[in-house]
Amino acid sequence: MKIDVMGVRFDNVTMDEALEKAKEILSRDGADYVVTPNSEIVYEAMHSEELCGLLNHAALVLPDGAGVVLGSKILKTPLKEKVAGVDFADRLLGHLAQTGGSVYLLGSKPGVAELAAEKMLAKHPGLTIAGMADGYFKDEDPVIEKINAAHADVLFVCLGAPKQERFMQEHKEKLNVRLMAGLGGSLDSFAGTVKRAPKWMIRLSLEWLYRLIKEPKRFGRMLRLPKFLWAVVCKRIGGG
Ligand code: UDP
């Protein structure tokens, strides 16, 4: 079942259900993509038909953030829970490790994917990392060729929004993978180059505050969170 949060149609799933859906996608022929928008990205999609379309064309739309879940509650159509992209990615890696599957890592600054791969292999023995490439390329064709030559089951696309959604939608037919996931800065998290908030902050839905303290340059961008919530409240009051 889909739940509309300010134009973006989210799948109303728990983490376990999201993983089941991912397994279903993996069992099908052809490539489908998963997106993990947070409230900043939903706010951007409210002002960009293109981004909104790219998100809604995904096979699975997961709410990566407490803001989106709160928004859905204010709108009286509550989503079951937050399904953070990086946690979903980790669960997917666990599944691939168990089933002899493989992943290709695309994105982040040079060197980050290598570091992320080391950490992933340490946590998920049995996982195959089919290849990796950084996210700062000019020409997409050689990147696509490299990915196709690796024959991976899953492709993590970590280029930030909307670049990663555009990449997945545009090249879906050409890419020789089964599932792609747009995961923003997740490779930085896996690599440890950008630390995640402590567990207690995640529990209290304060991950955004931790990020703000660590990366104050994100302040302008993060103002989209209160703007998003304000728009949600206005929609609720307006009964729209
Ligand atoms: N990135 C990239 N290529 C680009 C622009 C960004 O690979 O041309 C990477 C960047 O290094 C970072 C990620 O994309 O690892 C975006 O991270 P951010 O936290 O901004 O993602 P979001 O908040 O959109 O999930």
C-alpha cells in the first residue's frame, strides 16, 4: 500500500517488509530501483516535478527519516516506521551474503567505496563486492560498461539526490543488474568517513541534529525540514 506524503508515494512497510520486497525485485528479470527520500528530498520534490516523478517511478519508496514519518502522522495517514536507507542497505548486504549474491558500489569521493567495501566484507563474510567506482565521473558510458562487466545482482547508487535517481531511471534498461538502490551518503557511513549519530540520538529522532552539529554547512539545506513540516501542517489545516 502506498501513502502519499506531499506528493511522494511511499511504501508503507517495516524494515522486514522492505527486505521482502527487495527479495521479490531480485527474483525478477530486468532492473528496478529503490529510493530512500528523507524530508529534505520530499521538500525538494514538492518544487520539482522531475524529482517527484523520478521518486514515484521507483519500485520501492522508503521513508529515510523521522521527518517523513512525522509528516505522515500529521496528515493522518501514518507510515509504519522509518526505514533508513543505510540500514536497509545493510540488511540487503546480509541477504546477499547468505545467498551468494553480489553488489557493485557506485558513488562518493575516490577511496570511500574501497573503505566501505572493507567494512562490509568484515561484517558480512560471504558477500561478493563485484566492483566499485567513485561518483565524480564526467562521462556515464564507461561507468555503465564497467558495471555491466561486473555482473552484480545489486547496484548501490550513492550520488546524492536528484543525481542518483536520474542515473537509475535513465539507465535502468541498459544496466545489467536486478536491483538498484539510491542511497545518498550511505557509502560515507559504511566507510566511517561520516559518522552516524549515537544510538540514543537515533532513538530520540535527533539524527538530523547530530548531522547539523557535525556538518554546519548543511544548515541551509536542513532548513527544508521545518519548511517541510510547516507545509504538512498547512495542508492538514487546509484539509487539502
Ligand atoms: N556524490 C557523488 N557524486 C556527485 C555528488 C555527490 O558521488 O557528483 C556523493 C557525495 O560524495 C556523498 C553523496 O553523494 O557521498 C551525497 O551525500 P549526501 O549526504 O548529500 O546525500 P543525501 O543527503 O542526498 O542522501
